[in-house]
Amino acid sequence: MAAEIVLALDAMGGDHAPAMVVRGANIARVRHPEARFLLFGDKTAIDPLLRRYGKLGSAAEVRHTTEVVGPDDKVSHVLRKGRNSSMRLAIEAVSAGEAHGIVSAGNTGALMALAKLVLKTLPGIHRPAMGSIFPTQKGESVILDLGANLECDAANLVQFAVMGEVFARTVLGVVKPSVGLLNVGSEELKGGETLRQAAALLRDSGLPINFTGFIEGDDIAAGTVDVVATDGFSGNVALKTAEGTARLYTEFLKAAFRRSILARVAYLMARPALRKLRDRLDPRGYNGAMFLGLNGVTVKSHGGTDHKGFATALDMAIDMVGQGVNPKIIEELSKFTLPTVQEPRRAAL
């Protein structure tokens, strides 16, 4: 029998909370009988939902609080005033050892700030990174950072590469993941000094990492590598561009099939294939951004997702705990001493 895994859930985070959270937890309970849940939020709203799923009640415990981090709340306000919010209490449950990880669909900036404050970073990690799974022509890849660190030095990029490699190997099941640094070209002389330094560090590190060098933006969807390491600015632009392009082609496809009667007949004939395509690209199947590098598994679900998407985020957190992602990251980084990180200077006021 698998060891028990306890997740702390911010039951009030997200556009459709707490119903989406509870229903998603019930899906995860069926998939992972070893999972247990601590739900932080308004007990008067959560308890009636739990009663709809009888067996979930035996695997869940509600910790009552009426305070919630809003989607538009400023991070500074949350850090000062949000000590009893459902998000912070869930994070503190991980810090206290009551839970192995936290999942929230709430405010992204607040979640990262609170998690860094309460959980701290793993030994050897200077900055945590936000990563996510991308569908590619060859299967799946992981890309990080997606916005947590807009400016990075070479050491940060190396750490992102190591963390992404461990995730791809342990959670995605890739035996020897290939790793690339996102750049404006694949040639060794392309890009800025920071990227070239990071590439040199990865080549000379002695770590058992299959570093293939630089990759370009179109290599992400092509699945050229299993792990894409980049700074948060470029990663976030790549993510939003991919999401927008997917929506654009969806609208183009819908318009094409509405154009004439023959087109509608063609749609009926192609519907089974289109259904498979829809399922393959369904964002709910890739929901959940992991905050790698924190001393406790932390997964951010999309705020607008439904119960199926939230269950996917729970799957990710459970897999990360079960596969021991954090201990393996510590083990890999202990083999290599990175140069001292020099934070960017702030402009004088």
C-alpha cells in the first residue's frame, strides 16, 4: 500500500471555489487512494459540498477560516494582513509538517510571496522558479521560469535547468531528459553574456545532465528538448504567445467549418479526429504550475479552471511528493558548486 500523502488545499482560491476545489479533490481521491486533504476555508460553505461526496469526507478535514486572498489583492497587503487567510494557513500546514504540499488556485503573486516567506527555499537554491508542462509534437516538455524571476543570472538559469531535469525524470518519466536554454538562436555565440555563461556552466558542471545547448522559440512546440530553461520574462512571453496562438487557431477552425454547408458536412466527418485533438490540447489536462525550489511542494492551479483542471493540479502535487522531487533536487545540486549570485543593482532614488 502506498504511503499516505497529505495535501493542504486553499479551498477558497479560484473563480469557482470552493465547489471546484471539493469536486476536484473527489476526483483525485479516486485516482490516488493514498491521498488525504486538509481544506482551509469557510466551513459553512465547504461542509455541504463534502456531504455530496460521502467517501471524500473520510479523506478530508476542514480547517475553518473566513479570510480569503482576493485575486486583485496586492502582495504587500497579503504579507501584512493575510495571516489568517485560507492560502497562508494552508502553506503554514506544510511548514509545520502537517501536509506534504499545497495546491491553490488563488492569487499567483501572493502564493509565491507567501510560500517563499513561510517555506523558504531548498538548500542550494537561490530563487524558486515557476514551471509548467507543455504539449509538444513529441509528447510533453517542461518549461521554467514562467514569470517568477524576470531577471536572472547564469547561476539561476543553471538551477532552473537542474530542477527541470529532475522534474522531467521523476514526474514525466523521461529516462535521460534533454535540456536546452531558450535563446534567439541555436549557435553558441548567440544571446547575451548571461546565457553564454549559463551554457558554459552546464557543459562543464560534471552533472549527469543531457544539455544540448541553445534552442529557439519554435523548438518548444516541436519538442526539441524535454526541459526548456529560461528567465521569467522570456518564459512568460512564450507561454502567453502559445496560449494566444492556440485560441487563434481554434477560432480560425470554427470559422472555416461554418463557412458553407459543405464545410459543415466536412466537420461532421472530421468530428472524431477533432475531438481527439481537443482532448490532446485541453488546457485542463496540463493545469498546474509547480513552484520548484521551495522547501515544500507548491502547485498553482489556474484561477479560472474547473474541477477537472483542479484535479490535474492535485495529480501533479501528489506525483511530486510521491516521486521525491525535492530531495532529488537537493541531491543533484549538492554535486555542483555554483558561483555566487549577484543580484541586479537597483537604480538610485
